[in-house]
Amino acid sequence: MSLDGLDERFGRAKIAMRYRLRAASDQLFAIAAIVAFAQVLSVTAQAPPGKQTEEEATSKRLHGKGWWPTATYAKREAFVGTEACRACHSDKVFQQQRTSMAKAAWKAAETAVLQSNSSISHSIPPFQTEIAKDREGNTYTVKRGGEEMTGRILWSMGNDTMGQTFVLRSNGNLFESELSYFASIRGLDLTPGHSKPSPENLEQAFGERQSAEDAQKCFACHTTASSVRGQFDPERAIPGITCEACHGPGALHVKAMQDKQIEEGRNAIVDPGSFDPVKLVDFCGACHRAPLDVAAMKAYVPINIRFQPYRLSKSRCWSKPDRRISCIACHNPHDEVVRDITYYDSKCLACHAERLTPTSPREQGSAAPGTLPSCKVSTSHCVSCHMPKYVVPQMHGSFTDHDIRIVHAGDPLPL
Ligand code: HEC
Ligand code: HEC
Ligand code: HEC
Ligand code: HEC
Ligand code: HEC
Ligand code: HEC
Ligand code: HEC
């Protein structure tokens, strides 16, 4: 699903009662978010004093010096694949391969749900959609009365625990399937962002035709090395976000390290850990949508909880960008998201003072205590109140608002 289509997806966002906390927090969760629509968006691009870089849109970053995720210029031979990293970084390879980022795309023949079902069907009258198997693979067919349109499933985008959208080929064109498979309902439903009034013809009920540029971007965010020297070449794409999607092509690094040329090896690979926080958030934003990418989106409707870099940048915690509030302060890009919310307490308390009570032992190994204002309401489970989750019905799932803030009952979603 193209993230540009997110407007409709968030049209009916609601705060999820996902965490069962005690006392005060329960009240906060009984909030129904009111959806508001704003016309104008302004994102301040000012860099605070210090050596921060300025925020930049991905389109601009891609023309900067050095590798940037979703760049298309590298040669195919420059990519060596994740297996080539294992010899020296086995722990990272082991961890990273289990993440949903690593599973962001599958070839049709390797997609579990397509393998395990001989057919999957769904009907949105007057259209009937059926996914079936034949000797060459999987077909996707839409019928109405006596007419039908059919195509091959080439890829499925999205990990298999939430939603998977199919990339189809029919008559030489690429399409994003009108229906996606959702694990939570074990079946097909409308692809988020496609929730237009009922399709008027077979092609619309089949999917959204992809321009060369759309398809290239879709693969750039979900696979590795899908474009070579600027040419879109999905046949040879490496499924999922692999090491080289973030760190850039690794051939020179591997060669140098094998030859014990450590300095040369380091210079031949990108270490985003060396970036300042603004650049780091833009880095993840190459795919998750950098603040200025969201600002530049034309059909902008501001219900975009799913664009974490943008949401975070609106938060007052980001008013002085700092490493302690960059994406990697809370997420190890090589590992799964931590679902235990107490894990995040120490991240907040790296900046905010702890309100000490006899029962609030400091977490082991946490950074020096913060000095910013402390919370009068609670000493733990910070994110449960300040980073609420919103259920997005069309996504059959929920998202965490990264605009860290005080949420009052009845508050509209900040835009
Ligand atoms: C032959 C061994 C070897 C292989 C293979 C290898 N690396 Fe490395 N890598 C190293 C060494 C050694 C370092 C430097 C570690 C240090 O300085 O502590 C390093 C450092 C890195 C760094 C940090 C760079 C920096 O500036 O500190 C990254 C990122 C990295 N490797 C990624 C990769 C990726 C991605 C692959 C696979 C494409 C890979 N490596 C394959 C040996 C290897
Ligand atoms: C090349 C594109 C790309 C880049 C760069 C990227 N991501 Fe992702 N990320 C994705 C995609 C695509 C998904 C969705 C995977 C899925 O569920 O299908 C994702 C999912 C995630 C998830 C959710 C995992 C889950 O279990 O729900 C986290 C957390 C995440 N990314 C963090 C980061 C961070 C932090 C960075 C920067 C260091 C980053 N990403 C950079 C493409 C990217
Ligand atoms: C600018 C980068 C970008 C483009 C372009 C893009 N995606 Fe994504 N997509 C993402 C990221 C990042 C996520 C994860 C969002 C999250 O979980 O917060 C995602 C999530 C998804 C998911 C949901 C996965 C899940 O776990 O629920 C599906 C399905 C998907 N994309 C399909 C597509 C398809 C199909 C296309 C192209 C036709 C496409 N996307 C284009 C970046 C992109
Ligand atoms: C989603 C983007 C992303 C992917 C995918 C990714 N990395 Fe990283 N990697 C990062 C970021 C960001 C840092 C900086 C982390 C920090 O400084 O805390 C990093 C740091 C590193 C480092 C140096 C610092 C350290 O922690 O040792 C190595 C080595 C490395 N990555 C190897 C790999 C390998 C090998 C893979 C594939 C198995 C991989 N990375 C996949 C984003 C990514
Ligand atoms: C890098 C340091 C840093 C981190 C980490 C951080 N914050 Fe903040 N936070 C700030 C700053 C700076 C402000 C603005 C303070 C001011 O203006 O007085 C702020 C303000 C706030 C506010 C008040 C917002 C408002 O609109 O009045 C809340 C609530 C908050 N933070 C909660 C959190 C929570 C919860 C976490 C962890 C998920 C967190 N912060 C992590 C720096 C940080
Ligand atoms: C202060 C801590 C913090 C920071 C900073 C942070 N995140 Fe998160 N993130 C969280 C929490 C908490 C969750 C929800 C974990 C759970 O499922 O309980 C989350 C969830 C996610 C998810 C999963 C989808 C969702 O909405 O639940 C993605 C993707 C993600 N973060 C990406 C990012 C990116 C990209 C950045 C940098 C712009 C970032 N995060 C910065 C705390 C943080
Ligand atoms: C039960 C919900 C809840 C939890 C859990 C919670 N907070 Fe709060 N927090 C609030 C509310 C409500 C306010 C606003 C209080 C007010 O305005 O009097 C607040 C205010 C704040 C402020 C603004 C303080 C100021 O004076 O400007 C900060 C900072 C903050 N919280 C950080 C945190 C941190 C850090 C944690 C975790 C250690 C945390 N909160 C846990 C509900 C919560």
C-alpha cells in the first residue's frame, strides 16, 4: 500500500485500549480521539544551536554525498547480500533476519499464505476476487458477471504478521492489488488507501496501476537493490530490508576487512551511528517518511500516525534534537520492537527527572538521571499515557503516536 494513500486509512482513528494499567491511566484510555482535518502544515526546519544538520526531504538527501536508503544508483556487483556479513557480524545477522523489516517483502513463491492455501477468495459485490495456484505460481483474478481480469502475483509486500499487499502483473503492467491479506482476519480485505467508493470497472477492482516511478519507490522501501544504476530491476531485488539497504552496498567493505584494511573498510560502509540526531531521524525517514517528506506531500491530510519521524518531530521532546530522542534511542534497528512498555521508561528518564518515591528503584544501566521536568502523575509506564496507540480499522492493527505529549480526555489529535 502506498503510504501516500494514508489519509483515508486514518479517517477513523481511535485510541486503543491496548494496555491495561491501573488507576489514573484507565481514565485516560477511555478517550475517543476526534479526528480533525487541517489545511496547512508547517514544519520548522530550523536547526538548534550546535552542529546539527538541518532537516532535509528524502529527495534532497538522495542527491547528497554518500549512501542514503532507497538510493538507486549503485551497481549490482556492489551488493554482496546479508550472508556475506555473517562471517564477521554473526550476531547482528541472526537478530536482524528475524525482524519485520527483514520480512517487508516476499517473492510470491515464498509467501507463506500463498503456499499454504490452494485458493483464497473474497467478494465485494458485484466483484469476486480469487487467488489461486497453477503450475507457474499464483494468479489473482477479479470477476464480474461474465467478464474477468487476471494477473500473476509477483511479490507480496509487508510482513506476514499484519498486512500483505500483492504486486501483480497483467498485460505487461504492474498493479498494487485492490485486496490485501490480513493475518488478524485470516483473509482478504480492501488494501488500505484504496478505500475509494466502489470500483467502477474490472481494472479498478483488480488494483491500482503503478507508474514506473511508483513501482520503483515501492520496491526501494520494501526490498534491497531493486534498482541498479538508476534502472528499476525488480526481478533481481533482494527481498526485505537487509543490511545493505541501510548501510549501503558492502562489497568494498567486505574486501577491505578481509584484507585487514580496517580504516579503508570503515570508510567503505555507512555507519548511521555517526550521524547527528536530525540526520539520523531523516535516515529512518527515507522509508518511514522524514518530517519534510510529509510536509511536501501534496494530498496531505494530517492523520499520519504512521509516519513516526514526522510525528516525533512535532513533539516538544524534539525541541532540542538530541541523540537520546532519536529513533535508535528507543529502537535497535537490528532487533524486534520491544513490546514491554516499561523498557521505554529509562529512555524518557534519560532526559526527564525521575520523581523519586521509595518504590521507584532506578533501572540498572540507565543513563545519568535527567534534569527536565518530571511527571507528577506517574513514575513508570510513561509511553502508555504519553505515546498512545491508535487503532486504524482499515489496517486491522494499531499504531503508536510518536508525538510525545500530554493527552487529555477528549483532545483532538494534534495535526
Ligand atoms: C571480514 C570481516 C567483515 C565482513 C565480512 C563484514 N564486516 Fe563489517 N566490519 C568489520 C570490522 C573489522 C569492522 C570494524 C569494527 C570496529 O572497528 O570495531 C566492521 C565495521 C562495520 C560497520 C561499522 C562501520 C564503522 O564506521 O565503524 C558496519 C556498519 C558494518 N561493518 C557493516 C557490515 C555489513 C553490512 C557487512 C556485509 C555486507 C559487513 N559489515 C561485512 C568486519 C567485517
Ligand atoms: C529501506 C527502508 C527502511 C529504512 C531505511 C528503515 N525502515 Fe523501518 N521499516 C521499513 C518497512 C518497509 C517496515 C515494515 C515492515 C513490515 O511490517 O512489513 C519497517 C518497520 C519498522 C519497524 C516496525 C517493526 C514492527 O515489528 O512493527 C520499526 C521499529 C522500524 N522499522 C524502525 C526503523 C528505524 C529505527 C530505522 C532507522 C534506523 C528504520 N526503521 C529504517 C522500512 C525501512
Ligand atoms: C516511502 C517508502 C515506502 C513506499 C514507497 C511504500 N512503502 Fe509500504 N511501508 C513502508 C513503511 C516504512 C512501512 C511500515 C510502517 C509502520 O509499520 O509504521 C510500510 C508498511 C507496508 C505494509 C504493511 C505491513 C504491515 O506490517 O502491516 C504493506 C502491506 C505495504 N507497506 C505495502 C506497500 C506496497 C505494496 C507499496 C508500493 C505499491 C508500498 N508499500 C510503498 C514504506 C513504504
Ligand atoms: C534499518 C536500518 C538498518 C539495517 C537493516 C541494519 N542496520 Fe546496522 N546499523 C543501523 C544503525 C542506525 C546503526 C547505528 C546504531 C548505533 O549507533 O546505535 C547501525 C550500526 C551497525 C554496526 C556498527 C555498530 C555496532 O552496533 O556494532 C554494524 C557492525 C552493523 N550495523 C551491521 C549490520 C548488519 C550486519 C546488518 C544486517 C544483518 C545491519 N547492520 C542491518 C541501521 C541498520
Ligand atoms: C532528549 C531528551 C528527551 C527525552 C528522551 C524525552 N523528552 Fe520529553 N521533553 C523534552 C523536552 C526538551 C521537553 C520540553 C520541555 C520544556 O519545554 O519545558 C519535553 C517535554 C515533555 C512533555 C511535556 C509536553 C507538553 O506538551 O507540555 C512530556 C509529557 C514529555 N516530555 C514526556 C516524555 C516521555 C513520556 C518520554 C519518553 C517516551 C520523553 N518525554 C522523552 C526532552 C526529552
Ligand atoms: C522515546 C522512545 C521512542 C522513540 C524516540 C521512537 N520510538 Fe518508535 N516506538 C516507541 C514505542 C513505545 C513503540 C510501541 C511499542 C509497542 O508496540 O508497544 C514504538 C513503535 C514503533 C513502530 C511500530 C509501529 C507502531 O506504530 O507501533 C515503528 C515502525 C517505530 N516505532 C518507528 C520509529 C521511528 C522511525 C523512530 C524515529 C523517528 C522512532 N520509532 C522513535 C518508542 C519510540
Ligand atoms: C497514567 C498516565 C501517565 C503516566 C503513566 C505518565 N504520565 Fe506524565 N503526565 C501525565 C499527565 C496527565 C500529565 C499532565 C499533568 C498536569 O498537567 O498536571 C503528565 C505530565 C508529564 C510531564 C510534563 C511535566 C511538566 O511539569 O511540564 C512530563 C515531562 C511527563 N509527564 C513525563 C512522564 C514520564 C517521563 C513518565 C514515566 C516515568 C510519565 N510521564 C508517566 C500522565 C502520565
